[in-house]
Amino acid sequence: MSLGWLSGWAKRVKIIIDQDDITAALENFPVLIYLSADSGINDDDISFIFDELGANSLKIAVTEDDGTTECYVEVEKWDLGNEEAWLWAKVPAIASGADTDIYLYFDNDHADNNAHVGATNSVVAENVWDANFLMVQHQAGAASPIRDSTSNDVDMTEKSDPIYQQAGQIDGAIDYDENDCHFSAVDVFDAIVGTGKGTIGFWIKTTTETASTNHYAFSIEGGYVIQFNKLDNDGKLRIFWSGAGVDFVKTNTVINDGNWHYVVTTYDGANQLAYVAGNFENTDVCNLFDITGLTRASRIATQWDWSAGLAAVIDEVRVSKVNRSAAWIKASYETGRDDLLDYGSEEIGPALTLTETLSLSDVIHGVEIMKPSLILEVLRKTHELALPIKKAILDSRKI
């Protein structure tokens, strides 16, 4: 048990961030908490959370390792029917060389935690994504526009008819053909020019051919481009931070094999780098293309003039105005494939004072009570413990 228990909450589960996947300390990192009967590194069954909460997705809290300092949480999806949920929690500090603990509290009798937990596109949920994020697209929406999770509101509108809510790497994804795409004209990407650094990343699954034409996975006005290039025809991605057709870096991994791949590129002020599956693959020197004065519109699954579309399923598209570290990219890959966390067992909190459960007019000083849900839980566990004792007594009488 941690040093403290978050006041007013009945139950919690300890969540351990595995040190083996954290190669350097991280700050304000968005951790994916996937709730299901098969979650985390050890395929833990934490469906007891749905047994307690039902559809009440806001009756939760996530804290730091002290058990009391709350973190911001975005609820990407809460699927009671299938007992699955995808939550993003902003963890202020994650250590390297030692596990980091956080706690997920849940209590159906608690009021909605509107101060720290919210659905995608809510003001509260936007706090999960630090100021360095320019855009976060979960690609999980049911229709156009698809909502940006950051406070920049880079919502994206469809052109043609992509297929929504397809099976993704994380929750849902969008299936594009060569005539489909999403675009946004919101002008925030010149911030990359301002910092002289940037990061673009996404999950992709495709079997596109690469011989006859170029196919674009992502572009920002032609300055920052990720594409399959017909001159290569090798299923690897070309990445340009210098404007298409000039300097580029390529992935070593073949991407068009029909499997999910996590692709990230960074620009550090002088070099463009390529990562796949959390691993560094290649780098090349280049000058950053200056998009100042252009519309700076972003495009998913096409280039800036709507040509050279890509047939692919794409999930979790993010753009940042800093060059994320190799440790950040590695941890993002591990959390995206639900291989970063380990879960403890359900814990029941201490008795609550009357002031935590009744109005002030009902307070009786010094009296302690328990919530009805806790009383039932204690009675159930007491009954379970008493059964073997009762059986032993009855057996002894038969001797």
C-alpha cells in the first residue's frame, strides 16, 4: 500500500510502469491504461472495474505513486458491453532504473471526477497532452470531423469517404483508400519552424503497392512529408523535413507487409531521424523547410494537393514541436501495444468518516461509517473467509 489513500474513494488497483521499457527518465508522459480481462504485460484480468462502475467512466481517478496526487485522464473509449476501456493518463514523472507506481481509483458511489477526468475533446482531457504537442488524433471517431485531443483543436475533416471505427492498434482506426484522406487547415504547425525541431508519429497497417506512383502517409503543406516512393519500390518509407524531393531519410523496415508498424520521425535542428517499433533506424543531415507563409495544412493519407493517396489503416497520429527523445519514442511504442504496465489486485479502502459521506447537517462527531458498497464488500469477504472455518468445525464434530 502506498503512503496515502485518496480521500473519499472506495477501491483502487496499483499499476506498475515497467522500468525495463524506460531507458531514460520521462516527464509529463501520456500513458495508455487499457482496461480489460487481458491487460498489460502479464495479461491481467482487471474487469472487476467494470463490475463496480458499469458505464460510469468518470467515476475514476489516477494518482502518482504517493496515492493522493491526481493525474489528468482522457477517456478515449469506455465499452461496457465488451468490458474494455482506453484511458490516457498524464504521468508527471517516470523513473528509469526503477519501476514507477501509479494508482487507479474507482468507486460507483463517488461523484463524477470532472476536475481531472474527461472524454476526448473536453477541456479537462486536453490537460493530458503537454504544450509541446501540436496535434493528437486517436483516429477513433465515428464520423467527420475527427477531434484533436490537444487544446489546439486541430480537428480534421474528411475528403471522400474513409471507413471509420475499424480495428486499430489502439481502440479504433480509420481505413483509407487512395481517394480518401483527412485534412486540417488549422494553423499551428509553423511552431515547428519557431522551435526548429519537431516529431511526427503514427501507427500504420498497409499492403499498398509502391511501383507505379508515390503514396503519402502524412504531409504538412509539402514541407514535412512521409511517403512510399515509386523510385524505391521497396515498401520502406521516405521521410522529408526539407521539402519533398530534396534530402530524405528512409526506414530500414519494410512497412507495407500488412502488419501494424509504429513509425516516428524527429528533426533535432540539423538531422532528420527515422524510428520504427521504438527503435532508431536511420538519420540524415538536412535543412528544415520553412513553411512560414504557406497554409500549413496537415493531411493524412494524401499529399497537400490531394494526389498520391495511400490505401492504409492509420491510428494515433501525433505531431510535436520538439524532437522527442529516443526514450520517449520507445515508451510510446510500448504503451501503444499495451506492453508497458503491470497491474496489481483490487484493494479496498479504509472506513470513511461521516463527514465524507453525509451532509454537514447530518454530521455526528467521531462516528465512522462505511459506504454501502464497502459494507457489502466486507460482508462478502467475511463470508468467504468464514466458510472454511465453519467446515472445519463441522468436520471436527464428526470425529
